[in-house]
Amino acid sequence: MDNEKSTRIIRHLSIIRTSIQRNYRAINRKMKTEYLSILSMPEYVPAESMRYLESEGIYFVKKSSTKLFQHIIELNRIISNRINNCKPFFPLWLNWKYIQDLFIMPDGFTETGTKNAATLYYQHKQDYPYQMYMNWNPSNEGNILYNDKKFVTLLYRWHGDTFTEYNRVSDVSTYVKGSIQEFIGDSTQAVIVVDCENSDPYKLCATLKGLDYRNTAKISRILLFDDIHTASAWRILDNFTKISVEHILTERVKQNKSLVDIKLTARACQEHYQNHVDSFIIVSSDSDYWGLISSLPEARFLVMVEREKCSHAMKQALAESGIFYCYIDDFYSGNADGIKMSALFKEMYRYLDHSIHLNVNDMFAEALRITRLTMTEAEKRQFYDKYIRPMHLVIDSEGNVSIELKR
């Protein structure tokens, strides 16, 4: 974040605000008895932060600010106006309002609000992370920035909320990763077979990204057994992994009956007997594949399931047979943000292509024909550049879209 101007500004504003809070009495005494400006107290207010803000054209010391609390009010005003510039640097799944509140001093535009904040800060200064001021109800929680999991859990709790998506802030254990990598390392040739109907493309993407590519070199390809009704994100998975991906689309003979499990089983047998694949990683929570596992006694299997979808009986059968299984839910899912955004944009573009068919050249020509206006080629170009090229979408409060010409 040091490379981003908007976050650097908030950081230096926060440093100065904290420095004033921390040294309030000493600064206030010098202002009253020695008539010094806050600009001439580098021992209390970091000169580096002051110089940086000045270089960005940000001045919180006003001629009308004759009292110290007025400087804090001006700092609060600038922070309040600029904090939203930092929003793009935080993930969409994190409640931005909770982050924003940490920087906003309650009632911070009044003398009473600044005094209340200072009193709370002095009483619990040791509880503030790195003794930096922030807006919270201070308590002895240890190092609240110990890791992302602890921080977001507390952040949501402070707002009467509960954070549950822990796979976004923590990763699967080293034991699980080590077991997967050992399984792959002991194989001659491995293939990942995926039942797309019973798996999540985003969780699988996070799982693949969570494994060291050097340890997955023996995986020759990923076989995606897809049904026409499954998520479109499967069609772009190969953009997010270095492993070769093969899509096997399965059509339905009866609309209420999928043939994915049959196709997957048949192809796995073919891979084993014809292509000499000795190790399979099955990605599915469906118990139907126990038949495949039991039918290939000489092959090695590792199963990746989703915690809520896989039955207890299936997990028990795997454990009793000595087949390692793991939950793809537990892998750090921040790795899958790219495929999520790509899938979302791909579908929106598809919807737009299906919904909107407009050629502005045809529109212009038709308007000229109906209005019986005559324009020279030069006039047409000028009109096009001035009114048509800048046309833009207007979205109302209900989400309805209209196209507006430049007028």
C-alpha cells in the first residue's frame, strides 16, 4: 500500500492524528506558553509525514485554527473525505463500512468528540495496535493484527456481526498440502477427474493455486466432465492453471438424468488401461464414484470433496480403505477471485450481446432518412464526433438501462 497515493495519504494523516493525541498536553502547552505552531514541533509531530502531505497539497493547519483540537477536527475532515479512495484496495467480500469506521472519529467535527476520543485513547493506549488511534471499543484482545483471520473475526464482532468465510483469510493445513504433494510425488502419472455437477469451480481453482506448481508437474491433465446445466465458470478454468485442461461435455438423453458419472467412470478406466495412468485425484462429493474406486484396485486414488456435500458414509468408506480425502472448502479462496470476476464478466458480456443489437452508423443513417435532413460528409463527421461518439448508458434506481446521446 506504500505504492498507492491514496493509501499513503490516509496513512500519514493517521500518523499525525495519533501523534497529536499521544502528545496532546505537551503540544497544547507549547502552543499556549511559547506561541509555537504545530509545524515547528518535529519532536511531537513527525516532520516526514508533514512534508509528504504538503507535497500532495494537503494542509490541515488553518490560520483560523488557534486551538489544538481544531487541528484534529481538520484532520478528521480530510480523513473522512478521503477514506473512500482506499476502498478499491480491499476485497469485495469484506464489508467496507467496517473498515471505514475504523478511521472515522465519532463526533470528530466537534471539540467534545475529540476530547472523548482522547480520553478513551489515554485510558486504553496499550490496547490500541501499535498504539495507533482508531475508532473501536478498546479491549485486551492481544495482537488483533496477528493474522487476517483474527482481525476480520474481531472486526465483524465489533459491529455485532459474524464472519464465517474463513477460507478467505486462512489456508488449509500444511499436513493436507503435504499429503497431496506426497501422493502426486509417488505417482508415475496422475490425472485430475472432475465431476462438474458436484463440484465448485471457484473452490477447485483455489485448491489448484494453493498447491506448489513444481509439485504438480506429474499431473498430466485435468478432465472436466461437464453437463450443459453446470456453471459456466468451468469453461474458463484453463486460463487459471498451467495444467492442461480437457472439457468433456455430456449431453442428456433424458432431461432429468445426467450421464456425467457414467462418462467419468468410463474415461477413468480408459486412462488407466490405455494411457497407464496410475493415480487419480477425483474431485466430487458424489458417493457414486466409490464403484469406480473399488473397480480399479491397482490404481491409487485421492478424493477432494466439499464439506457439506459429502455424506458421512462416503467419508467413512474412504477412511476405512486408507484413501486420503480433503475438503476443497478449506483452501485459501482468495486465489479464486480472478476466476470469479472473469466468469461474472463473461456472463455479463454474453447477456449484453444477446440483449443489445445496435449499430450507431445505421441509427444515424435512418435518422437522416426519416427527418429528410441533408448533411455534407464533413457535417456528418462533426455531428458523429460531437453527439454520437460520447453517448453513454444511464442506469436508474431500479437497474433499468437507457442510452443517452450527448446533448
